[in-house]
Amino acid sequence: MHANQFQVTLPNELMPYIYQLKDGKTTDEKVILSLAIGMFLSKQVTLAKAAEYSGMTLYDFAQLLNNLGVPVVDYTADMLDYDLLFADGMR
């Protein structure tokens, strides 16, 4: 993956949150991981692409999201209703 380097100034108030991330050794890695999580949550990228951007395996990235309480599957109430109707019809 190609990379561009540029400088970003972050407010001091954000730094404790960045440093709280257990994953990522450097501040750069922690910021990239935060961006990957944010892009996944906002549905800009897939789980696999967010994992790639973060430099983590798909499994490790999914585990990280799970540890953060972030669902990796967008399973809606409508989907559940449909599945329940289908399962009821199978009886």
C-alpha cells in the first residue's frame, strides 16, 4: 500500500483518547487505527478494507471491534423478522 506523509495537528484534548488505544505501538499507528475504525463505522469502507488500512488481520480487527463493543455485522430488526418468519415456515 502506498502512503502519503503529512503533518496533522490534533487538539490536546484528543490525545488521551489516542493513547488509550491498546493496539498500535506508535501514535501514528493509533491514529491510523482510529481512522480505520471511524471509516468502518460510517460505512465508508468494508470490514476487510478497514482491517487492511489498520495493518491488522481481518480476524484481529474484528476482535478489536468486538472488544470495543462495535458490531461487525449490520443485522437489522427487519432481517431478524424475516429470518424468524422463514424459520417458522420451515416447521
